[in-house]
Amino acid sequence: MSPKNTVTVGVVLALVLAAAAPAAAQTGPRGPHFLFEEMDLNNDGEVSLDEMRNHRGARFDQADADNDGSLSRDEMIAAGQARVAAGVDRMLDRLDADEDGAISRAEMDAAADRRAERFQTRMFERLDRDGNGAISAEEFEDAADVMRGHRGGGYGFGRDRG
């Protein structure tokens, strides 16, 4: 790879990582996740294999405001700012219950409580394998075994660090 191509790939990678940060923060700790709407390039409500494959190029083209085939510092900043603004708008849509254009501490706490409740409910349903509305010691230990397997056998879910 030529030095020019290496720099171009590095710049594109930096842009993708910087632009993906707000989405990753919203979706969890498993790395960057892209919004469905961003990948649905033709806006037909579905993501085809071609759209998935062309997503990176489409994002580059969108950021390349002067269509010169490269991304200047200003173009990268503008693309990042546009993604941050879109993320803020999505957050306001989700959390601003009184629609005053701001998120209060109470609105933020209420959203966090709803997320925690959904997480706890899903976790409980997974652990309660027999569906009797309670988690037995055996169900708890089975889940602990699964978690230890995911964590390489180290300390974790359901175990003392003793």
C-alpha cells in the first residue's frame, strides 16, 4: 500500500471511529453499531447486502462535501458535528417527556430507570428457565456457569472473589 493510500485509509478509519462513537455509546459495550437508517441507503425500510457493503463508501461520500475524493479536516469535523447533532436530536426525541427542548435530571433518571427495569426483566426471564416466576438455586448456578464460560472461567456472576 502506498503512503498516500495508507494516510487515506487512516483518515477514513479515524472518521468512521469518531462518527461511530455516539452510536456505540447508545448501543452498548460491544463496539460501534450503525443506525438502521444510515445503512438503508435507498430508504426502502430494508437493508440489502449491497447496502451493507456500500455503507462505508456512502458515509465517506456524504462527508466529502467538495467531492474531491478526500476528506479535509473541516469536512471530518463537519461530519462528526452532524452525527453528534443527529444523536442529540434522537436523545431529545426519546427523553424530553415535557417537550421543552431540554432534558431535565428527572427525565434522564426516568429513562435510566426504564432501561434498568427492561434489563432486569429480560435477565430475570432468561434465568427463570422453568417460567415459574422465581429463580431457583439450580437456575442461578446454571447461569453462573454460563457466565464463567463467557469470562474464561474467572470470577464473575454468582461467585465470591474470596
